Amino acid sequence: MTGSPPQLEPGWVDEVLLAGAADDVCLQLGVPVSRADLRRLVAGRGQVLAEAGLRRGGTVALCLAPSLAFIANLLAAWRIGAQASLLDYRLTPYEVDAALRRLLPQVVVTAEQQNAGGPLRGYAEITERVRTCPGGQPAATSHAVIQLSSGSTGPSKVIARHAASLVDEVTRYTQIDGVPRQGERIVSLASMVHVLGLVGGLLYSLHAGVTLMIPDRMTADGILAAVAAGTQPTTLLGVPFHIELLASVTSPPGLPMLTGMTTGGELVRADVHAAFRDRYNVRLGNMYGMTEVGVIATDLFGEYRPAVMPAPGFTIREQDGELHIALPASPYLGVQDPERWSDGWLHTKDAGCVDPATGLVRVLGRRDSQVSVGGLKVDLTEVEHMLAGLPEVASAVVVHDHAIEAYLVLADGACQSAVEREITTRLAAYKRPRRLHVVDQLPRTATGKLVRDHAALKGEHRS
Amino acid sequence: MTGEIGRPDVVAMLATYGERRPEQVPEEIDSLELAWLIHQVEQRYGLLDVDDDSLARMSTVTGAVEVLTEVLR
């Protein structure tokens, strides 16, 4: 990975993703979708987006739940040569407005009705609403996709990737042993609006001729039914929660088509790993990746656990206990933060080490305030800043112990219910503190800094 | 499929996810916890017939107890 990525013509979508036999079933979200169906759908959405004013070099924001509509609009936008910003459909209207003010897209695609289908639906059935924004700006860079990470109050948290970076990642997957091949099937439990489900699931499947299936319902029963519904060799793709959920099934049905499961994110406990292997007797693998670059290292056969092997083409080093990844250009837009990328190295903010003899990498947890909530990244400082900025709150500390919790000192005359209302308005559900502890004062260091130690906070709460 | 289910049962089943103590289970239930809870109930009582609207009502422990009481009646 040296030099700047080459700029791809919009034809990459047809060549890399949509090519293939017309009757090949490439997607299954409820009904099977053939490549001919998908090409028609993408062409149709391209026409709608073009009528809304989207052009090559233009900008569109997609705020859609995982769905055929999401896939068609994203591919259509890229096929036009536009830059697509992906906004998590779980964001509140307050958060979406803030993101749109920051990104200034020319066209916005939302759903007529969000959250359609209930909380456990694997995919939504959506009728899109396409809106042209009068003050929208064309793309300032040649990136194909923009994602906002949690904690986007800082200048370097807008993550951008070129089409070439996406194609590189898709190609990287083809070089990794244990990744499903043409004619096989992925049952994806990972949200396609985030990097694992988007590139590792959707884009790779389209490229490699693998059928991508999303279960109707994301319950244990629904997931196993989706696996059982096909005969092709099948890989489950998900996050650690899904291993724990499936490992807890005491008597799963025989699933001869299931060949393995791959998850992104932190490792599951050894007993959960063993229980899953015992129940299903298939490969259980782990991947380490980031929104900024996609998959970085893998252990798809569980042979290096708890370590992972760098993916082909990646150079990883340990610098003062932090993992750095060779990356020729910063993946962040706007004012650059040398704490996140400098001199050709992406600073992952993950503590870790690299074995000089084998190259194996151990990931030892975050060095910053980012936590994972069911596979979704949440920066606790974003939550804390939001709370501390409320007029009803005098001071706040946010910590994570099984769940996000907030310790608050209320402003004079303020009540907790008003704070709760503001949280619901301003934060997506997965970012919200699951518990609010109202205290008279927060523990501080001798120099007056707030203490973020959970035990100290709990002690203060009890006193 | 019939049975009785109360708040302590629901909290106890939720607590088995992530090795939590019952007092660490918050009132709000997120979608992963809901998937977990549904599976725990199904393992104990058999497959549930819960529609999307009812699942949406199970976003709190109180709501989950209400829905499960109706479904298991």
C-alpha cells in the first residue's frame, strides 16, 4: 500500500460489483434478487437521483436502514460518480440535522417511514424520499464514501474513503483463506451501513459472486432459519453478540451447509467460543478492522486466537504500545489531528503489540474513550459533551461498565426528567446512557479534574 | 404454550447476557438484549408468536413483562 490511491471512473461499480450472469441470485432480503434485477433497480434509482440534480462530483447523504433501497441508492450514487455520505438510520432528527449542516449534501435520501418493520427485523422495506437541498455543495474531494464516527464534535472524525480503497479491500478479501467463494452464501448479521457489513458483506458478495442473505428476523431462531433456508456452503458474518446468542442455543438443528462464522470486533470469552464450537462444529474466526481502512487483520480459523494475522498488503507496527497502520494518506476530512494520522501512519487508538518473529498482532483494547455497544462504536466524550452542554446539567461524567452510565450534577432548579427528554432528542438510542445517577458532587483529583474511575464514582454515588 | 413470567424472570434472563448481575440490568432494552431475551424465553416456553408491534413495545423491562404475560397467557 504505497502512493495515493488511483482515481477510479464510475464504471468501477459495473465492473467490480454488478458484473455477472443475469440470473445469478446475488441478494436475498426476503425475496431473491438476481443480478439483472439489481442492475435494473440501480439504474432506476440512478435516474431518480439524477432528476434530483445529482451529478458526477456531486454529493448525496443516505439515511436509510439496511434494505434493498439502501443498496440500490448507494450503488446508483457511486455509478453516477457522486460522493455518498452514510448517516446511521438510528440517529435522531437532531443528530441528522447537525450532520447535514456539516456535510452540506446536494441530495438527501431518507425513508418515508423510519424504523419500519420492528426492532428485530434484519432489513427494512422502504419507500425512499429524495430531497434536493438548495444550499448543497459538490464534493470537495474525490472520495466515494463519507462516514461520521461517534464523537464527531472533533475536526478529524469525518472518515472518507476512495472507491479505490473499497476495491482494494474487496480484493484483499479474495486473498484471505477462509473467506467464502463464488457460489457460496453469506448470511450477514452485521449492519450493511457499517464497514463490516458494507464491505465484508455486501460489496465483497457482489464482487465474488457470493449470495448475500439477510435474515428476516435477527433472533436466534430467525438466524438459524436463514442458514437452513439454503443449500450452498454458508458463512455467518456478525459481531461478538451473535456468537454469544447462537452459542446459547442448547439444541440447534443440523446445519450441514454451515461452514463457519466470522465476526468483527472484540474477542468473545473463551467459554463462549468453546460453546459455539461445540454446538456447531464449524470454523469460528475473528477479524480486526476499522471504518477508515476496512479489514486489517484476520484469524478466520481461530488458529491464532487471541492474535490476528495482518491482511495481505498491510504493514502494522507497535508505537509506544499503540497499533499503527501504514496508510499513505489521511482518511480524515477537515482539520487534521496528528494524534490520529501522521507521516503515513494511521494511529488506531488501539493498544496492542506485534510479534516481530511471526508478525501476529494482539489487540489489547482502546486507548481512548471509544466503546463498542453491540458492535456500534460510541465515543463517551461525545455523550459527556452533550450532557455537560445542557443548561440543566452543572457537570457530568460518562463511563462504561457493561453499559453506558452517566453521573450528573444538576444545575440549580433543574430536574432529571428534563435531562432525560434532552438525551432522547439529541442522542441515538445506542449512544444514550442506560443509567443516570444524579449526585451532589462529582469526585475530582487534587488539581480539580473530574475523575472517570467507575469505582470512585460509585463510591460518590453511595455517599 | 402457556406459562407465568414476572419481572424477576425477565431481569434474570437479561442478566445472563454479558454475565451481569440482575441489578446491572437497566430498564431500557436495546435490540440485542431483546433478541437475547426472546431466545431465553423461547428456550424455556417454546417458540413465541410475537408480532413487530409487540416487539416494539418490549423496549423496556416493564413493556417486556406486559407483552410476555399476554403472549404466554
